[in-house]
Amino acid sequence: MKDETLSGPRTHALLADGTTACIRPVAAADHDQLQGLYEEMSPENLRLRFFAASRRSAEMAADRACATPHSGYGALLAERMGQVIGLAEYDTGGSGTEAEISIAVAEGLHHRGVGTLLVEHLVSAARADGVTSFTADALSENQEVLRLFADLGLRTARRFEGPEVRCTIALDEDDTYLTAVEERGRAADVESLRPLLRPAAVAVVGAGRTPGSVGRALLHQLKAGGYTGRLWAVNPAATSILGVPSHPSVSALPRTPDLVVVAVPAAAVPVTAEECGKAGVRALLVVTAGLDAEQAQALLTACRTYGMRLVGPNCLGVSNTDPRLCLDATFAAHHPRPGTAGVAVQSGGVGIALLDGLSRLGIGVSSFASLGDKYDVSGNDMLQWWESDARTDLALLHLESFGNPRAFSRTARRVTRRMPVLTVDAGRTEAGRRAAASHTAAAATRTMTREALFTQAGITAAHSVGELLETAALLHSQPLPAGGRVVIVTNAGGAGVLSADACAEAGLTLPTPAPELVDDLLVVLPHGAAMGNPVDATAAVTEEQLGDCVDRIMRHPGVDAVLVALVPTAVAAATGDDLVKAVTGRTGHRPKKPVVVVRLEQALPVELLPRVGGGTVPAYAEPQAAARALAHAARRTAWLARPAGTFPDLDGIDTARAHVCVETYLATHPEGDWLDPRTCAELLDCYGIPQVPWAWATTEDEAVLAADRMRGADGRVVMKAHWPGLLHKSAQHAVHLDLRGDSQVRAAFRDLQTRFAGLLTGVVVQPLAARGTELFAGVVQDEVFGPLVLFGLGGTATEVLADHAARLAPLTDHDVHDLITAPRCAPLLFGAAGSGPVDLPGLEQLLHRLSRMASDLAQLAEADFNPVLAAPGQVTVLDARLRLLPRRQQNPYLRRLR
């Protein structure tokens, strides 16, 4: 949460003990509290802070922090419930890029992460102010502050000078630092969720005495579920409800509960939250729906003021099936079955479906959170909880919105290395819709953005709850396949054909059985069996024969998975053979490869069949479901096998000049706009992005002179009209190609001047480009997801074919490879047309530099390079358009609550 006050922007974040602190700039009105912060320190702590134990130091320090703000100085304080608990400052002293810092933490609040959190926020503020390094002097015996600097994750150098140590801290925000910040955030996050998901005492506010209320249903669910902690109702009109002791208010309870479940009318929610906060409650679960804006803000303010974590409002509840706790604070019809799947949803209906489905399959649930309107606790929080709870090995998400997608992506990339993370790709409102415009913002659909997030984070994205459960069943019960090579075995040719189609459509491959495998299978299968793929074992196959067949296929090195498609036959019924047992009933050792069953007569979409000797086998009613699940598993294998991507070092980057260029432009265009050609070229030059030579002309004579300078060996040039906001030059016939001689240049200029009178501000003259593949590269800044880089086929064809791929910036080397290989036009880049491969290293460099520009400049609303000419030995931007908006850079990795 972030709000603006007279004292500046406020950011709430978690301390190491899971409590909440508010980080904000210092204001003049803070003087007395800051002086008190120092005056309450012990003489020893004063000496360590000021190198002397003078009480006068307290007043002087408060004076400095509260003085009129000046360039090169910044001060942030941490407060809790209105009480200042820490202060951090930096001062360049006029040096510009190096700043001296100081830190103070309130007496008795050390080792809770106050100083570290302040320094993290100070680093972010200082970097935005152009500071590149911090220096700090400390007594060598001040081990706490020296350890703080050493553990930040930033490069720190020490120089000892007698009893003092001078520390120099480089403010490079590299992956080492981000990982250290992540780890501190994860530990604090998990600690803050303990009162919510492992409460020792729970109270339900709003449990009525008569049946039918949600509060009463929640109280019943908690009691009937066998909750092992202390349980109370809060109702001023009753002393007992459902046999649970009731008290008139939260403050009247025998002890402060860790978790309070709030099921009161919307108007009463803020008052209830305020009462809980004053009583010391650490977590709220608000199931109430229908809060208006004022009530919502009051609820959130109470939670932030008193440091309470919040699930909801408008939610189904939370549960933790740990047998030591048995917490079921939901109003679902059934208690979830204990198990190993963590579930977080925004929709209560989806939550009920997943709880029922996982329970029916026998997978069960470790913990569940219905996030509702998601004012606070998010999917990111739950991922970090499951990562640490030692019970969860499968994570299922249903998220309709993302508060901080880039932070979520970093968390998910880490968690997916340890367990599968599955999601329903909800809100796909533009699925299947082709982009009808060539500029980047139109091409970047929200569906494409979400797909990029899931792909880069290694998240398995299903299109429905059913597909999610089908995939979860396979990932829970089977080993991952080494690849996508599937052999189908069936007792009915038609079922085999359906399965083959399903596998091919899912992107799996059906290899032809090797001769040695064919020979092996002919030994065990009945006469007339077809040895292709599918392997048609015929209706005459027995249970033993089918089992031997599957075993031999599984042992073959050229097979990654086996799909057994079965239909009931009178032959099997007459002989008493149970063909399913050929898969589930054999106790012999099998290679660690997945096997799935398709039973076309099966009533349920997916079941987990118990296997003799332990474990289960997934059985599907449709071959498409089995194939989709296998394909998801194969993609997870490929993602896990690929090492984490790296960010290449790029030479020729001048970020400082780029910021000056952007600020200069926005100073004269405060509302933002499309850049003129000169500014656009300057900005591209700051990032070393190759551009075709060009010249600007505003008159006919200038155009002739420009053409003389731009003519190549063949003497031909191109003339392009320009005015602010011009998007489709070709569509508006605002381009003249293949101009030869002065007369043609003059005629082209007059034509543009006549047709676009009142619009035209000038023309761009360029040499006629050589032949090559026309590509498209661009960026759009999504307000939630950040910069999205798009790449694909360019020229006029981009409007018709919409052959684009997308990845979220910053791009790793893997992301760039995926961008280049994903579009349908990719074979052209590798020489499929017979002209040889284009300059692939140059293309990679272009995308990395575009990504860097988008990551550096939050004001870059849109970048559109179309066409980019790719040829052997050369990649050049022929036409570039950039649009700036007055936006502030926000650090997506800074620790903060929503």
C-alpha cells in the first residue's frame, strides 16, 4: 500500500519479525520524535552512533534531518503505529554520485530488520537521485552495523583507519542484491503469515445465534473441522454459540487471538478492524462483501496502522489441513482432504471446485486461501508460504489480477524449481483476437502479456479448472517425462487414432517404434497386432500381454511416456481380463517414465487409480486431456533443464544521457507525445541501436540536398512524411520509394506537402535499403506488468498476420532466443528461403538493447521499430517511433506491501 500525505509518500513493508513498518520521508514535524529517538538510546548505543555519548548530538541530528530539503540529501524514517523507530540518511555533500549514509534504530528494536529495510529503501531513492555509491564510517567494534552492510548483497569494501572502519558500498542493483532482498522479504513474509495460517487462537466476529449466517457457518466449520487451538465467538447478545464461548467484544476475550474472522455487515467492518488492531490482533480474514471505497480504505488503513495481515474482503476463507492444527475457516460445504497441494484463488467458486476436485482425486490440500478482493495477501505471499511449509509439493493458483507481476515472476521462478506451479489463465478476454494494427500497443494484448509472465516464470498455465486438475493429477502421480516422445498402446484402433490426433495437436511427437522394439513386442502381443504408433494390440490382447507390452515399451530409450487407450470389450469380459490392471496391477520395477490411461467409458474427466505396491496412475475420459497433461509435463521438463538466463554486458550504453534526453523532451511536452525524428534518433543512439542513415528536411530544397547526401551507389532514396502521431505511413500513402534524381525528389516532396497540408512538419530522407527480411520489434509499457518486448514479422504484413512473440523485460539470453524462434517467420531468419541466415547475433543485440532501454526509462510508453531489416551480416532499424509519457520510475523489487 502506498499513500500520499503532507509528509510525503508512505510505503508499508514487513520487518524480519513479520510486523509492519511505515517507511516515509522525514518532515519538519518529526523533529521532536527524532530527537526522542536518540535521547532514548543507551549511552553505549549513542557512542556507537556518534562516536561519543553526547546528549547534544540528539538535537543536532534531529535538526539536520528536519532541515529544509536540499539537493543531494535524502532522509527516510520508519514508524510503527505513529512512533518513529528508525532513521536513515544520505548526503552527497555536493559530490553528486557518492553519498555518506547514517542509520539509527530505536532502543530495544535491534535485530528486527529495521535498519536493513531502511537502507534498502534508501538505496532505491539514492539510485534514482543519481548516487552510485554509499560511504559510512563506523567504529570497528560496531559489529551490528558492519554486519548490516556486509549482508545487504551489495559490493562492500572496508578500510580500517585506527579504531574506525570506512565502508564503501556500490549501489549496483545486480541479481546478487535482488536475491538477497528477496530472501529477506521471503523470511519476513512467512513470519507475517503465521498468525493467519497457523493461529493458536481464533475468534469469529459476526457469528449469529440463528442458522443461516455466514459467520455462524464459519464458526461451525472451525469447530466441526477439529480446530486444535482456542476458539471464541464475538457476539454481545450471546454467551455461547454452537457450544463455543462467546464474548461481547474482541477486547473482552480471555486472550488476544492471532486471527479474527470478520463476518459483519460492510458498514461495521472498519470499526471491527480498528478494534482488532487496538487489541493486538495480528491477522484478519474478512469474508464480508460489498465494501464501498471509504469502507475499503478504512479497513486497509487499520490493517497497515496496526500491522495486521489481511485476507479478503469478499472471500471464501482460509484453511490449513495440518493435523496438528485442522484449521478450516471457510464456508465451503465440505472440509478439504489433507494433502500436499497448496491452493490460492480469487474466485470462491473456483476455490470450491478445486478443493472438491483435489479431495476427490486423493491429492488433498496442504493450505488454502481464497484471496477475494486481494487488498493485502496475494498469490506471491502464498507461494512463499508453500515454499517454506515443508508440506506442499504442488501449487495451484487462480489469479484474476497481479499487484506486482515482476516481483511475482522472480518468486515464481524460484519456487517452480522446487515444485510445479499451475494456474488457470483467467481473464483471457482477447484470446484468439488478432492485432489489427502494427504499432506495439495494439499488438500487445493482455493475453500475450500474461502468457509471457507465465512462460518466463516456468508456470504451467491451463485454460480451465478441468485442465488444471487433469494436469495436477499427472504431476502429482507420475515422474516427469524426459521429453515429448509418446507411444500409444490401445486395444481398439479407433481409440488409438483419437489419441494420436490428441497428442499431435498438443505438440507431442509419436516416434515410429524402432525395429528392435517391434521385434520385442511381437513376442508378447497376439497375432494381428499392428506395430506402428499407435500400437494396436487388438481386442484379443490379454491382461498379461498388455502388461508385458507396456513394460517393454517403457524400457526402450527412445520413449519418454506411454499412453494406454482402452475400451471395454466382450472379449476381455469373457476371459475375465481387466486390462486396466495391466497398468495398475503389476508390481515389477518400471523405468521412471510417466504412463497414463485413457478410458473412453469413464464417467469422471480424470481419476487417480491406485497402483499395486503404492502410488497411482491417472486415468482420463478423453485422450485430449491426457495429451494436454503430458504436454504440460514435457514443457516443465524442458524449463527445468534450461539453466537460469543471464543478462549480457552491453557496451556503448549511455543511460545518463538518455535520462537527460527524456527529461528535456518532457519539459517542453509535459503531456508526452511521439518523439520527433531527431530526438528519437538521439535516444536510440544512447543505447547503440543501429539505424539506417537519415536526413531531415522541411522544404523542397532541403529535401534535394538531403537526397544528395543520402544517395547510395545506385542513387535511389526514400522519402517519408512526418507529423506527431503518424502511425501508419504505408496505410496513409505517406512514403515515396525508389526516388531517382532531383526532379523525382521535388515531386515527392510537393505531393506530400499538398496531401498532408496542415499536418506535415517535415520529411525524412533515407537511402533505399538493401534486400532482406522485414521484421518488427517494439516495446509497450504495461502499467501493471512493466515493459513488454514484442518481436515478429514486420512490414505491412504485420497488420495482417500478427506474427508476434512477447517477453517481459528485462530480457535474459534465453528470453531473446525464445523471441527469435517463437514466431512463425523464424525459419526465414535461419536461411529457410535459401538466402542464408540473417545476422542472428546482431538481432540478439538489438533485442537486448531495446529491452535495456525499456527497463531504464519508465517514461518510454511505446517503442515501434517497423521495419527492422535483417540480412546476412547486418541488422538495421529502418523506421523507429518512440512515445514518451510523464511517468515516474518505480522499483518493482523494493520490499513493500500492496
